[in-house]
Amino acid sequence: MKILVCISHVPDTTSKINFTDNDTKFDTNGVQFVINPYDEFVLTRAMWFKEKQGATVTVVNVGTSQTEPTLRKALAIGADDAIRVNAEPIDGMSVAKEIAEVAKNGGYDLVLAGKESSDYNGQMVPGMVAAMLGFNFVNGCVGMEVDGNNVTATREIDGGSESLVTTLPLVVGGQKGIVEESDLRIPNMRGIMMARKKPLNVVEPTSSENATSSQSFEKPAPKGAVKLVDADNIDELINLLHNEAKVI
């Protein structure tokens, strides 16, 4: 089984976010970048398939050379090789096109991706990749087993979970539950040293077209001061909720 794992290069959620050029560009100064947490879950699952079923695991990223340390971390975790599509990830459609092209050319049976990236939260790329390839698709996946060509998957739905049976080739949008946080792997020294020798192939994008562009960024407004109302003063609470908060 050949597995392709999609890796996004995202800011650590503890980083302080700022914008430059009149709020039109993200300021990367002082920002620590990491593997997208959802992608790290599916990468760990891919490692299980590699160790238990002899699968080969390739990681792919659409990005500039700045993303290579993130790919090297994925290699240190245990991926066999990496592919970087040398393009700025402007929008979901362009990223999906590049990943689909890599998947098609590489003859992969299973494409694993986080259900969304923690920076834009678009939740669109895995589904578009599946549509472009004509593969089966499971999103919000919290559990999966592969037996030959058959796949049993569990996905999260409103109010519960749903069990599915499908077949390869397959695209999966995964999340926490496909493995648990305690299962995530920290690269050891041996893995880091081996990662330096593993192939990281850079390919040029198939297209430079983007369907969208960012005009400006805006931080959430700061939270206002808290107003305390005496428990016996119900009329004042109703007045504030109706005339000030405008929620009733």
C-alpha cells in the first residue's frame, strides 16, 4: 500500500500573530511553525500502517523552501520520503490541484490529510483532492482499518459517530481520534539523523492560477469589560441583554 500524507506548515497556536504592509501580509517574524496538528494525527496513523502492514509513506507539502524543516520533522517521525511542490499556498483550490497531481503521478492508494489546517480552517482541500482524483472520500475520520483493498472507517457526525465500509483508492480527512494525542511521536536523535539522508524532492507546480486572494487581515476585536449584575436585579439584566448586548 502506498500512502501519501498531506502536511501543512502552520504557525504554532501559541505564537503572537501580527500583520504587515497595511494588514495585507502575515508577519512571520518570531513565529514558530509546526506540522498542522490534524496532519500529525494522520501521519501517526500512517506510521502504524507502515509498521504493521508494510506500507510506504510519502509526505507532501505545497510551499516554499521555508516549509522544509517541517517536512524534515515528518521524515524524522518515520516517513520514507517527502515531496515539496514549490508554490505559495495561496488558496485551497490551487493546493488541492497540486496534491491531486502528485497523487495521480505517484500511484498512491491512500491519501491522508488533516480535515483542515489550523491557520485558515477551510476544511476544503481533502474533499477537492478526492473529487479531482475520483477517489472515495471520508471526512472527519476518527478511526480506520485497512484489510487488503477494503477499508472500515468511523467518522464523527453531529451527536455521534458513523461507521462506513469503503475501498481503496481513498482520500481521508482525519482528526483527533484517528489516533490520540498520547500516540503522537516525538522525533528521536536516530530519526533526526536518518531524516537528513531521506529524499526530499522539489517539483514545480503545474499551474500558477489561484481562485482567490487575500485583500486584508483583521484581528478579532478585544473583549469588552464584564458587567456584573446583582442576582436580585433581573430587570437590569434583561435591559442590558436587550438594549446593549442585543441578544434578546
